[in-house]
Amino acid sequence: DMIELLRSGKKLRLKEGFDPSFPDIHLGHMVALRKLRQFQELGHQVILIVGDWTAQIGDPSGVSVTRPMLSKEQVQANAETYMKQFFKVVDKERTEVRWQSEWFGKFTLSDVIQLTSKFTIAQLLAREDFNNRYSAGQPITIAELLYPLLQAYDSVAIRADVEFGGTDQKFNLLVGRELQSKVEQPPQQIFLVPILAGTDGSQKMSKSLGNYIGVAEPPDEIYGKVMSIPDSLIIDYFELVTDIPDEELEEFRQGLKDETVNPMTLKKRLAREIVTQLYDQKAA
């Protein structure tokens, strides 16, 4: 398991994949990126997969309708922006960047048939969002069904030891484990990070929902957006995207509970912490 893997002393290959379907990385992505940085500081290697193929399909996780397909040009432009923002958090020197087109660009029809033969429609429909759409009679494209298989093959291509993702990615990450086992590779461990709620406080932070705080936005915009979040999100944001010590976090939690601290005071502190992390103390 994960504990044994860490104790083994092996330099681990940590997989993080991004579909550049939009040009911006937001605070929701930072939850996993901060963990990756911590693992890098322990000597492990991050492998960033740029999903230049899967981005053309669009990740169907948690989606109730088929996403529009993107052109290669859109994906390329978005990917370049992604890279600059990714390295605001993750150490570039300890990151290996790989593009899906390195392996999928050479895929033949025979390779696709080999890959799809390892899974059944029943397995894919066990995924909640696919099941819901199928039950409701809503269309699911063959490309969308392929998505988790393509993401899984990335793990095989780079021989991933651990894959990181949000809790909504659990199905895709487990498919990666299964595919590695089927091709006689050691199955990757999966490291799930919590989903950060968006600025509306009701849905997960998402570029498509417009409730996000982009890591490349100007400091004053980031500050203003943080100040606008519901009070109920203050502790979650401190916990997931800052380095506030646990004891101080507990003081904040208790202060909000017994109303001895003004939420606006905590939001100002939160905004300063986030801006300092992405820019510097002066910008905050």
C-alpha cells in the first residue's frame, strides 16, 4: 500500500494529469499541486501528463452532458498557459513533462482494439455519472467511454507509482490501476485530494462554472475573490490551500464557532496567505 511504498525508499514516479480544455489553473487544482510539491521536497519525481488528446474529448467526470470537442490548436494554446501556471506551485527542476501525443500519436487501430478489449461496457457504466446519463436516456459518446481508458494508459506509458486526483476522479484512477495489473505492471497507488468548493459555496470550483480563482489572476483580483467567499468556506480554504499550522487553524475554527472572531478578519488573512504564495509578500 501507500505507506509501504513510501517506506521502501524508492524514488517514486508521481503522476498528475491535466487536460488543457481551459487555459487557467485555479485554486481547486492547487490542492493536489501543493501535495505534489511536498512529495518533491522528499525527493520524489513528478510526471506531468499534458492531456493533449483527452482534452479534445473533455473529461466526462461529474458532467451530465457531452462536452464540445476542442481543436488541436486550442488545446496547444491552452497547454502553454497551463505550464506557466503549474510551475507557480510545483518545482520545475523536479518535474518531467510528458505529452499524451508521444504515445497516442503512434497508436494504430489494432492498439485501440487491444486497449478496449481489456474492459467491458458494464464496467464503464458502473461509473455513476455514466450510469445516470444512460438511465436518463441521455447520449454518451464512444469517445467519452474511451476517456478513462486513455487516462489509464497514460499510467502504463510512464510506469506511474502513484496517481494524484480529486475525489471525483476515483473511477479513472482505479481504471489506471486495473490496466497496469492487466499488462503486468505494479498497480499504481491512488492519492485522492478533497474537492475545493467554488466561490459560490455550492459547487466544486470549476472553470466551466465560472466560480473559480485563477492562480495567474492579478493579486488584487485574487484578494477580492477570496474576500467574497461564504464564511462557511473559510476553514476549508485555510486547510487546503495554505500552510497555516494546525493549532492556529483550530483557533480560527473555534473563534468562528463561538463568534469571538470577525470572519472578515480571517478572510483578509486568508487572502494575504494565498496571494503571498502565488506572488510575494509585497503583492499581498
